[in-house]
Amino acid sequence: MITLTPYLLLLLAAIVVVIISTKLRVPYTLALVVFGVALGVFAAYTNRQEIYQGANSLLTPNLFFYILLPPIIFEAALHVNYRALRSRAPLILFLIFFGVIFTAFFAGVLVSELLGISLGIALLMSSILSPTDPIAVIDLLHRLKVPTELSTIVESESLLNDATGVILFLVILQYLAVGTISPIRSILDFVWLAGAGVAVGGLVAVGVYLLHRRLNDPAVETALSVAVAYGSYLLAQDIGASGIAATAIAGIAIGTWVAPRTMAPEARSVLATFWKVVVYISTSIIFLAMGLIFAFQDIIGNLRLILVLLGALFVGRALFVYAHRPLAGFLRGKRAQLPKSWYAVLSLAGIRGAIPVALAFSLLTTQTTSALSSSSIHTIIAVVLGVAILSVIIGNIAGEWYVRRHFQQDAAPPAA
């Protein structure tokens, strides 16, 4: 028999934490992580393993990727500014593809050289952590007043960079398992993962547009959006494509074209409120569970590796982000460059969250990890979780400090 008690208790705890964090003006995701760590430490100290097992079950790859993640991606995509996305498409693609690869290899090689650990293991950890996490990034940007165009760049990158990260992760896994890499096959896999995901999302959006022209009921239209969020994700996953890309594209298309043309204002209001509640529940459970699991991992024993990898990831991303300004100026002129203060936000927005943690946990069941020892897998999980938790905490604090100091309340773009 399935018991929902642990999940309901976690949700109740999350509500209490959010109420307190609102009073204290603390980011609620940050408060949830800290509360989860504190509760996890208490559970570990009192040997309450059932608390750890309950939290661990929430971040199993299947439950996380197929239940908790799609609504977060879909709701964020509904609010993406298409005009800003189109105008900054070259930069977004630059970050999605080259940025993820550069960050992964820079961090992996640097960690391997500094700490003397296996290059393959270092690259595997950095590949898991190199893409920015949409869950953490989107929550940060929703709270801060930044220009719409800058917010669109960061959100779009975090929504669409999973294809690069997943392919890189699988390529390194293959290398560890069989000792060879097929560059052509890797490129083809990436094209299929991303391209087919985008195609699925677009086709689903077209079908929804045709259906919406015959609907005039907010409840039915909201229910249809649930089918779109999960249906596009599952359909893409079934054909080996990126479910995140499919859901993101479907959400962007519905928010940009379908809803304004076919939905009444009342229906759009109901839709927005519904998804806000769903995302709140999903996000709360995810961050609280991350904090709980953190306390049961060997963080202290891997603290040096965690700190070095976190620093290497930040430096790698910052180097790549700042390289865009002279490169864009050389190729396309000053108009293609971003204002200087925006590059710092792009660097600080490189937050890692729950997706890398779920990906790391998938190593426990992945067939191709036979080349990895059990101790190596548990070290990878502990390090990825440690980097993700510290990234959420530091990214929230540093990002909020920088934005409050450098951006006006009206979020007017600064001069380049």
C-alpha cells in the first residue's frame, strides 16, 4: 500500500517554512534548503533513517523527471518573452552548446590536475553539473528585478541546455565503460535529442491551438494545459528526445501565441494561478528533499573536492560568459554586446540544483556504470549534492546582493 503521509508532512513543513521566510524576507528556496539540512542533521543524529528514505524517494530519477519537473519547466516557459528570446538567440545558443561543454571540460581538467583524481571521474562530475538548473535559476529571477531581456536569456538557457549536458554525461559514461568515444555519433545524438524535442513541442502546441479554438471553459482549458505539459514531455522521452526541450517549446508557444489568441482573460488568469500553485508544491518538495538528503551524505569527507569543483565551475562559466563581449563585438559589432553589468548576472546565475542531483542518483541504476565502483558512485552523488546545495545558497545570496546594488527598481537596462 502506498502511504502519502511523508509527502504531506513535507508539504506542510514547506508551507510553514515559506510563511516564515516571507516574514523574514528570505528567498523561500534558500529557506527550504537550510531547513531541510537542519532537519536532516537532526534525523541523522537521532538515527531516523525513515526520514532520509522518504526524502530520497522524492528524488528518484523517475519521480523527479516524470512528475515533479515537467510542470516547473512548462510554467516558466509560459512567461518567456519571445521577442527577447529571438533577438538574443545567438547568445543563448552560444551558452547552451559551447558554454556547457567549455565549463565541463575546464572544471573537470582543473579539478583533476589540482586534486590528482581520475580525469574521467572529474569530467563525469563536471558534466553532470555544467548545465544551469532551471528550477533554481527561475526562482531566483522571479524574485529579482532585472531587465526582461536579461531574464529571458538566463531562463531560456536554463530551460534548453539539458540536451548538451545529458549528451556530454552519456559520452563520458560511455568512455568510462568501454574506453572509446564516437564524436560523429555524439553529435548526431545531440541533434536528435534537441531537434526532435523542439519538433515535438512545436507539434503539440499546434494541436493545442486547433483544440483551443473550439473551447470556452477555463477548467477544461487548464486541464488541457496539464496534458500538454506532461504529454509533450513523455512523448519526447518515448522517442529518445529531450522532454525538457519539448515541454519548454510547447510552453513558450502556448504563452506567446495560443493563449493570447484563443483564451479569454478569465481562462488565462485561472491557468496562471493553477500553474503557480503546482510549481510551488513541486519546488517546495524538491528543495526540502535536497536539504534532507544532504545531511546523510559524506559531505565533510568530500568537502575539499566539493569546494574546488564549485569554484572551478564558477570560474569556467565566468570566463566563457565574459568572452562573449569581445567575441560579439568582433563578429557583429557593439550592438551585439550586452551591457557590462549583465555579464556578472549571467555568471552568478550559473546555479546548479535538483536536476544534477537526480542525474547523479541515476548512476545507481544505470547499466553503463559497471566501470564505476560503488564507492566512486557514492562519492559522485555526495559531491554533486554538496555542490548543488552550496550553489543554491551562494547563488541566491550573491545574485540578490548584486542585482540590488547594480539595477534600478524599474529594471531599466544600463548603458553598454
